[in-house]
Amino acid sequence: MRKKGVIVVIALSIFSVAKAQTKEKVQNADTNHLKYLPDVTVVGRNSKSDYQQMPEIVGTNIYAGKKNALIVLDNVQGNVVTNTMRQVLAKVPGIHIWESDPSGIQIGIAARGLSPNRSWEFNVRQNGYDIAADPFGYPEAYYNPQLQAVQRIEIVRGQGSLQYGPQFGGLINYILRNGNEINKPFEFETQQTVGSNGLFNSYNAIGGKKGKVHYYTFFDHRNGNGWRENSQYYTNAGYGTVTYNFSSKFSLTAEIMRSHIRSQQPGGLTDAQIKQDAQQSFRSRNWFDITWTTPALIANYQINEKTRWNTKLFGTVGDRNSVGFLQSITTRDSINATTLNYNNRVVNLDQYRNYGLESRIITDYAIGKMKNTFSGGIRLYTGTTTRQADGKGTTGTGYDVTVSGNYPRDIEFNSKNAAAFAENIFRVTDKLLIIPGIRYEWLEGSSSGRNGYTSGGAEIILQNITRSRSFVLAGVGAEFHVTKATEVYANISQAYRPIQFANLQAPPTTDVVDPDLKDAKGYNIDLGYRGKLKSFIQFDVSGFYLQYNNRVGTITPTGATYRLITNVGASTSKGFEGYVEFNPIRAFTKSKHTDVIIFGSYGYTDAKYSGDHKDANTKGKKVENAPAHIFRGGITGGYKGFLLTAQISSVGETFSDANNTVAASANGNTGLIPSYTVTDLTATYKFSKGLNLKAGINNLFDERYFTRRAGGYPGPGALPADGRTFFISVGAKL
């Protein structure tokens, strides 16, 4: 109760600071400050570029001093229909992408030597609130919004941990289309797409504004057969949002997204099988089914011209079901000669029921002649995950999660969180900004239930484990405006990754959880220079350092007969992230109808294990899934309404395990992941503001490659990426 009382006091203090602000009109502030204030939606709407820097302040959030990027989806020259992230995030340097899901359903991205597994090293949000399975105990993002429905993507590295909590990777926030640019009672939008391997996508939306009410709703359907055998899928997503403006200062928004996805999982392959035929599959009975509902209620109040308040009530109601034959790819899934049927499949079911509240306030105040900005907020969260696993499924081939008997594992995980943060922009001079911040976290995670049966049929009851802890994170950032359009930025910020549910799920017959098991903690450092030179060069170059301490792993202590789940060591990632975009037409001519944009982004990462437990042996080895070199570049040429983009994506080799195994294992689970280079072409023609035609070829030269090896689902084995595919799309607004 004492900790919750602290948070209430902090919240009241934040509100008191805001209320104490006088109602004086904003005095003439320096032009540098005003330059960064426009709302980000305006930035995205008026620019032809798909890449922008975030303003200093957006809503109640501070982005000054932080490494960040804004991707405007309307301007992306790429295949957003199948969520092709190497094209969407091409201008964000250093982003490592797993391309193991040909349907684009599962997005896996990371940076700075972290794992891309369902983006779980990022704090993944939609419209500013959580959408992962459980941000604290199980942060995998099984659901990601269809990118045709996304207006923009906000990415914040490093210091984002102070405003949003975990993880080390920072924040990725998908802002959905809400039709806020519509100023008439009714508008209809549609985008219809067909492509290779039976691809069909239909996006349809209506929206409007009348009086004090604004609304927007869409339905998106996609289906296809996939590039590989046994890869059919479909997705259905519906979204609705209604905003009521009680006054010019106060509005209330209610929104809900519901997504249902079902996909066939073709399984992994060995390296030899990929060389023979990367499209082949030896698993025809594996299925994945996800239903995700994310309701939210959002209040915005402009208290006065200096102070804004935002509160979100949100929930995640998710179901993740899988059924399949999950043994090594070297074991055939064939008809049993005795029963004349297939062997029984394994069924796993997860349910996620999460609810939260976040309330934030931001206000301007003066110290002398300089206007400063304070932002603070609180967070309350509770989540319950119910896991039923290893059920004896049917011998059938279609999607069927019927089981015979009990689930051997029947576990409930619970997580609770209360947090408060505060950040402040101190404008020391017209050019220099200092941005310190602090975050208080209280966390609790627990697990209970059955973890299986003994050979004699007795229940194995899960160890009764509860972890409750609290701590403070701190950081500081800075900006120095070298010119009106360029700035040096720097920050150092602590971060953490909570103990995962999997670390509390120790089979008591074989594993022991270290009673001193701690959350992974560390810090990010950024130092960079970014901005624009006149109207034809945009750039952001920086160095980074990421220290990741208390990594959790499993070891066998010397002389012991059990495995210990404990903190096994640390890793250090350091490197360079650079992006530059050049427009020679603007530089050398005055043409208003022709455009040429040349861009390149490059990330260098040196990620190594820097320390270990006395019974671990990773010290000095490279971190797995951390390619040293990632380059993406391209050129866009346009005349009037026509744009053509050629893009190249080149990713260096990486290890798939912490032991740095080079030779591929017989089952494809471990071994080096080779480097690869992929080329894409995309063209767009806008007949008018309301009518467009898009087409593209992904993997133009039909490169054979893979980005991931899986030891379990959805493998096991190496998971090939798609070969050459195409799409064509037509859209209209009425």
C-alpha cells in the first residue's frame, strides 16, 4: 500500500503543478522552439517523404533529445499489404527483421543486437497503449495491425524507456487511421489488391464529421496461399472509433479493434532442403489461430493554453491457439502403419486478459525568459495469462483444437504494475535543451497451476513463485541546435526487461528457479547529429552503446543434477546508425514536376557477451541474431503523379545461438544464418487525390535466403523467406 500511496502522491503533485500555471498567453518564444511544435499528423500529411524526425513535443509526450523516427505510411513506396517491413522501415537504420512469415502476419523487428522474436524487445503499442500478450511477463506481439490501416509508425530508441517502461529496444507505436482529416459527413475509401500465390486484400473504410461527432471505421480482409507449400492464411480485422467533442477543449474517444487470423505453418527445413527447394514443406497439419480485441477509451483535455491532459483506459483480450506436429524436421509426419492414421498432434492454447490505465499531463512554465516544459504521468496495469499446453490433439489435417483428456500443463500467470514518470525540458538557452527524466516502477509476477504429470500419473504442481519488486530508472537527454534545421542530440537512459513467465515455469523435477533471480537491467547511450540542409538533404547519424546486464538463462551448476534458471551474464552492443536522403532535383534545378530521391541507411552493430556466470560459457562470444552490418538503400524517381522506387536490402551473417555454432545442425535448428541481399521494385501512379494505382515486385532477383532458425514453433528448423512475388493495387476515395 505504501508504494501505491507514493504513486498517488506523485500523480497529485503532477496535477498541482499543471493547475498552478497561470493563464497568461504564451509570450514570444524563440523560433527554434516554435519550429518543432507542429502536430506530427500535420508533418506527415504535408510531406511527400515517408521518413521524418519527431517534433520536440507531440500531445503529452516529449521526444526532444531522443533517437526517433516517424514513418508516414501513405508515402511509403513498398508493399504495405503484406506488412513487408524491410520496405516500410528501410530508412530507419539498423533495424533487423525476421522474414519468416510470408503472410506478413507476425512482425519481428529489433535493433542493436536484440532478438526480433515477435518484436518482444520493443514496447509495442497501438494508438499509445499496449497490444502485446503481456508487456511484463510475455511481451510477444502476436497481433500487429494491418499496415494499410496505419497512418504512421513512431519509433523511439533508448530514452523512450522512461516514458513507456520496458523494453531495451525502445518504443514502436502504430497510429491507426482515424479519418481526422475528413471534414464532411461521409467519405468512403477503398483499396483492392491482388498478387502472387492467390493474394487478395480488400481494405474498405468510411468516416465523417458532423457537428461535435467524428467517426471512422474500416474492415480489412486478406487471404492467400503463401509462397511455400502449406502456407495458406486469412486475416479479418475490423476497427471503429468515435470522438465526441464536448467543447473546444475536451474530447472523448471510444475505439475498438478486433482481429482474427488463421494461418497454416509450413514448418522448418534443413539447410540441404532449402538448397534443394526452399518452397517445399513437410508439415501440412500445423495451424496457428489468433483472435485479438483491443478496446480503449481516450480522454483529451486542453486545461489551458499551456497545459494538456490525456488519459487512456485500455484492454487486451487475446487468444492464441496452435495445433501441429512439432517434432524435429528430420522426423517425418506420416501415416502410422498400425493405426492407418496420422499421429496425434499437440494443442497449445493461451488466453490473455489485460487491462490498464495511463494518465499524462504536460505543461509549459517560465524560468526567467525561457519557457520550459514538464511532462509526467502514472500507469496502472493488471494482466492474466492462462496457458493450457501439450494437449493430445486429433489425427486430422485441418484446424481443430479438440483434445482428448486433460492438458498436461494448465498454468495461470499474473502480472501487476504501477508506475509514475516525470520528464522536463529545460531550455537553458535559445539553442541548448537539457531533458532529465525519472521513472518509478513497481512490478509483481506470479504463477500457479499444473506443469505436467509424473510417469505414475501424479500431478506435478508448479513451484509457487511470486516476484515483487520496485525500482527507479533515470536518464538525461540533451539537444543543441547548431542551426535552425540541424541539431546535436545525446542521451543516456536506464532500461530493464522484467522476469518472463517462462522463467517462473520451472519443472520441479528438473529445474530450480534461483531465489535471487533479477530483472535484466542496463542502459542505452546515444550521441548523434541530425536535421536538414536546405530542402534537399535530410540526415541522422549517431553512435550508440547498449549495456544489457543480468541476462536470464539456464545452466547446470557444477556437480548438480538439476538445471538452474538464473542471471547468467551480460552483453554489450555498440555501433553506428546512419541515414541520409538526397534530392538532386531540388539541389540543382527548379523543376516542380520532377522528383528524384536517393537514400541510404546503414547500421553497424558489435554485440558480444561481456560477462557470464561461472557455469556458463558465453563470455567473448557474439550475441545471436545480431548481424554486424545492415544496409538498405534506394532511389525514387517521379514525374507529376508517377513514382518508381528501386530498393536494396543487404544484411550480414549472424549466429543463431549463443554458442556461435557455425556448422548447420542436421535438423536445421542451429548454425550460421548466411548474409543475403534482396532487391524490390515499387511503382505508384496517382490519377488524382482520390484515385491511385500501385504495383510492385518483391525480391526481384528471386534470392533464396532465410533470416531465422527455430528450435520450436513455428519450426523447428530454418524458416525460408519468400522468393519473387508481385502485387497490384487500385484505390479510391469518394
